[in-house]
Amino acid sequence: MDTIKKQIAQRIKAAREAKGISQVAMAKQLDIARQTYLDLESGKTEPRVTTLLSIAILTQRPFAWFIGEQISPLPQGEWQDDIQALPRLYAQLPVPLRRQLAQSHVMQLQACVHYMTEQ
């Protein structure tokens, strides 16, 4: 088994165990057969991107962590500062551009939420 494939399998198992979820429960939540899930954890098969994204959501791990990227979560204050800056920044734009950007951002966020809740 190559190194990346082995790492992904190990991280899938570690994430599940850290959340205290059984293999059977994880398979049910992913809507896949138990054996299919076991094959993912053993590295026998590689997960689809959508399956890995669902595992990341269920285990509350960053998607990139499974593929080896080192992600350090933003401290809560940092992202809140960004969100609080948005109205001030929008106010500096001409109204038509402000409206267009706001609508675009809302649609992108809605699409992300929709995608994540359908998994």
C-alpha cells in the first residue's frame, strides 16, 4: 500500500475513533456497506472525494487533514473579525457592485451549506 493511501486509511480510522463512532455506525451514516467502510479503513480501497468529505464532516476534521495537509484552525477571534469587517467593506463599494457581490456571496454560501447538509 503506498504511503498516501495508507495515511488516508489511518486518518479515517483515527478520526472515527476520536469521535467514538463504531465502524457499523459510521458505515450507516455514510450510507455504505459495513465491508466497504472496513475496506476504506484498511486501505484496501480509496475513498471517493464525496465520501471523504462526508467523513470529515461527521468527524469534525478538516478535509485537508485526511490527505496530509497541516491545517491549524483559525482562532475564533480571527474569523469573527473578518465577518465583522464585511459590512464596512461592502459600504465602501458602489451600490450596484455591492448588491452584485453580496448576492454572489450569499449564493455561494447557500450552495456550500446545501452541499454539506445533503451528505
